[in-house]
Amino acid sequence: MADVGVQTLLGKVDGLLARYRDHARMMWAVAPGWSTVSLLGTLVGAGALVLSMVATGQLIGALYEVLAHRADSQRAWWWFAAFVLAAVLGQLQQAVLAMANPRIWSPYRVMINDLLAETGMHSRSLAVLDGATAGELENLIKTSRQWLFRFGMTGIWQLLQTRLVGLGAVLVLVGWRWWAPLVVAAAFLLSSRLFSTWLDSVLDGMWGSTPPIERQRADYVAKVMASSGAAKEVRIFGLVDWLAERYRVLWHVAAAQFWHQLNRKLAPTFLGGLALLVVLGGTLSLLGWDAYRGMVNSSAVITYVLALLALNAFGMQGDQQAGLVQVGRLLNDLRTLRGRLDLPSLTPAEGEPIRGTPVPDAGIKFEGVTFTYPTRTVPTLSGLTLHVPAGQSIAIVGVNGAGKSTMIKLLAGLYQADSGSVTVGGRDAFADPALDRAVAVIFQDFIHYPLSLRDNVGFGALERRSDTELLERAMTDAAGRDVLASLDHAWDSVLSSEYEDGTELSGGQWQRIALARALAAVGAGAQILVLDEPTAALDVRAEAELFERFLSVTKGVTTVLVSHRLATVRRADRIVVLDGDTGKVTEDGTHDELLAQGGAYATMFRLQARRFAQAGDPDEGSD
Ligand SMILES: Nc1ncnc2c1ncn2[C@@H]1O[C@H](COP(=O)(O)OP(=O)(O)O)[C@@H](O)[C@H]1O
Ligand SMILES: [Mg+2]
């Protein structure tokens, strides 16, 4: 008969293991040694607690006998020794866990970070991050940073120990009435199951991977209220109260939606608690009755009471369990997401990092290229054809939204064309790993890394970040020597005032650093250099000067300049105009040729030139 109980419990253990199988595998993968130590410690700790349960009852019983002069003290001493042993082992186990835990969760965290990073970055294609995937990934990253998650990573030992003690308590109680531990454990189980279902729906509703849109908006508003980036506008336009009110309303709407559901689900949880009280109360009363009738001696009564209470092990275990649930859930979501992206489930993908090899001839060919963003239906480029011979400098001009940046993304292999081909030196720009690092691009929204100047420039040529000579040359060519000179710690200066001793730079200074990054890439072997309006914040004259300087320092490198200011690109070997609607090349030639043609370029150029003239200085002005 006891078999049935054991079966139920084994089933429960197996269910628990299934839920945390990924978690167990991860722990084993990141810290096999410390996981083994923790597991052994946990087994010993659980044994010690069961022993102390029995020893407490026996010790008290033996003392009673001694006091009643019915026995000598030898038995009491033995049980006292057992009790002390149990206490010492318990302490030892706590010490072992305290030592092991950080040695597990720290590499675990690194592993999770690696997996998350790989999930977002594994593909050269940006298409992966268009649409919902980026949001899902961001939620996973947020979850992985939470306190509860960190707690959950090592919570399994404490939980396992509690469950094992519960199992021990069942075995102890079988000696009294075999069904009693089963009924009480079942009551604990039921009430905890009901409670955790309720808790899951709380977590899901408010903090799950798809929280209500109002909550997401509320989060955003909260972020704006506290961000230093928005501080200027928030003050100037007096947005503080409005934002606070907005936050209150959004949060209210989000919470109201689901408090309602939650309240309804709360009733079964209450009933479960009530059932537990009745069962536990009944069982204790029965034990009292048995003791009163002399069927159970006093030692056993104490042990049984302790064991009955220890059956609580089958109930909810608070934060440990909640943390574990969160870990299990994150691993599950991450596995699903990675599966969708064809990545190995929870191990980093194998394989050497791909190294690019130089192409013999860095000419660029767009051949009948049509491209539609994954989130759109209308093509941004349709039937674009453009050949750029190696070593040529070409400027691409066109109205905002014409598709200039899109073209560059295709050239850099960040998206795949729907049809037609994009090749560099005859190699497929999207598919050929040999082109890795062949194209250096600085986009308008280049990143201001809050790291050292060396990193900010050196990221253009990662392997040669310590090659100061290369970096200095890049900085000089990017007209950034004065930026370097103005920094207190030269190449080691941190470029963010959010860090101690960090420096904040102006927009123009940042642009020079970005240009230096691109030039460092060229210095390290990139054969195509693209500047996609990274200088838009400079005035026209400064942009023109920079472009000119660029064209002279990058002689021999295939150079693509993108700008919507015609005056700044006139020195390029060749200029092409991209049509705003189809993203096709409509005009193609040198500055003088295009002016002579009298087409859109000529019209735009005259218009811009006239505006500068009206501003008083033909070279001054913005667009
Ligand atoms: N990631 C994207 N997803 C969807 N549409 C995009 C994306 N990036 C750009 N677009 C759209 O593609 C068109 C061309 O944009 P872009 O190439 O940036 O133009 P340009 O650089 O010439 O100003 C625009 O209509 C823009 O809104
Ligand atoms: Mg653009």
C-alpha cells in the first residue's frame, strides 16, 4: 500500500525534474564540480534534518525516562550525540551552499548572457530583429537581470532539500499510519498547486513575455520620466505632471484588467488553504487521541508532530520556488525562440568565428535589386542597378526615404535582396562569409560607446585595438587630433560622463571619432568605405571639408558617400541620384555632367545653392 504513496511522490519528483530539466542541465554544464558538491551537501543536509526530527523525539523521550528513574542516561546521551551531529551537518551544508552558490550562478549568468547575445546576433541579417523577435528577446534579457532570477539559479538546492526532508517525513510517518502522510502531503500539494497557478497568472499577466500594452507603455513613460536624455525637454515643456498622470492612468488600466481575473482565481486558492487546515488539524487530533489511548509513546508523538509539519515541504516554497519557476520559464522561452531561429537549443552554436579574406577587386555591383523590409509590403528598392568599379569614389544622393541607407545595408550584407544580386568583388554580399569586414560603414546613427576612446576607434579594427599607431593615423585623418589632445587620459579616456572620470563629447567630436573608427577599419584591411550621412550634424562647410579630406586619404579605396547635401559631394568621382519612389538610379555622372544634363540633380543643386546664397554666404547654411 505504501507503494502507492511512493509512486505518487516519485511522480511528483519526476514532474519537478521535467520542469527543471533544462535548468539542471545548465547548472551541470556551467559548474559540474560545484553542482556535484551542492547536490551531495543537499543530500547530507536533508538526511541531517530527518535525523534531527527523530533524534529530538527520542532525546525528549529518553530524558523523560531518566527523570522518571526508569532508565539510566546512556540512551539519552546517544540521542543527544545524534542531535548534535545533525545540527553540525546542517550548519556544514549551509556553509557549503554559501560557498558553492556564487560559483554556480556567476558562470550561469555568463552562459545565459552568451545565449541571449547569440540569439540576437547570430545572424548577419538584421531581418531577425525586425518585428516581434526583438521585443521577445528584450523581455528575456530584462527577466534575466531580475533579482528573483538570480535567486532562482541556485534556489534548487534549498528546494530539493526541503522536498527530500518531506520524503523522509513521509517514511517516518508510515510507522504510525501509512495513509496519514499521504493525505497531509496531498493537502499541502493541492493548496500549493492552486496557489502557484494563481501566482503564475499574476506573473504571466503582468510580467510575462507579452505584458498588456498599457503596462509596456507605462514602463516607457516611467523610463522617460527618469532618463537624463529626456530631462531637457521634460523641463522645458513642463511634462513632469503630465507624465506622472499618464503613468498612473496606464498602470491603472493595465492592473484593473487583470485584478479582476485574479480575484476570480483567488477563490480556489482560499478553498485549498481551508482544506489543508482541516486535514492537518484532523490528523494532529487523531495523533493526540492515539497518544491519549497509549498507542503512541511520547517520543514518537514529538517526532510525528515534527514530521507532519515537515510535510509542508510539498507546499509552495516562496521565493526559491518562484525564482526557479522564472528560471524554468526563461529557459523554456529561450529554447523556443532559438528553435525558431534554427539555433541549438541551449548550448552556444559551435564553429570558428568566420574570418574574411581580402577580395582581389573590390568593385560593387547591384544588379536588378528589389528589396522589401520584412515588416512592409511595398518594396523600398525595385530594380536597382548600379556598378561601382574598385577604387572609385561615388556619392549617392536622393531625398529622405529614397532608400539610400537601405542600399548600404544590402551592400553590408545586413539584409538579403528579394531578387537580383548585390556583389562585392563578384561575391554575394549577403551570403559570402569571406566578405566579413570587407565593408566598413558608419551610419548616421552610429553608436556612442560609453567606453574608452581606444575602444570607440578600435572597434573598427578589433584585433588591432592596441595598435596605437593605426588608431592615431585614423584619428588624424578624421581631423580628430584636437579631440585626442583635449582628453585627460588620451586613448584611455572614457567617453561618457555617466562614469567616474568620464568625459562628455559634443556631437561634432563624436562624428570625428566615428569617422576614425571607419578609417581604422580601412587601415586594417576593409576595402570599401561607406559614410552614410554620419556628418549630417556638421554644417555644410565642415561636412564638405571632411568629405574632401576623406577622398584624399582613402585614395584607392572604393568609397561611397551618402548625403542629401549636394554641395558636399561634388568632388566625388561620380554622383548618382536615387529616385524617391522606386529607389532606382535616375541620374549618373560627375558633378559637371549632371549639371549640364539639367535634370533633378541640377535643379536641386541650384535650389540649395540659392538658399545658401540667400543666407549670405554661398558656402554656409544647412540644407
Ligand atoms: N527596418 C526597417 N523596417 C521597415 N522599413 C524601413 C526600415 N528601415 C527603413 N525603412 C523604410 O525604408 C524606406 C527607405 O529608408 P532609407 O533607406 O533609410 O532612406 P534614406 O536613407 O534614403 O533616407 C523608408 O520609407 C523607411 O521608412
Ligand atoms: Mg539614410
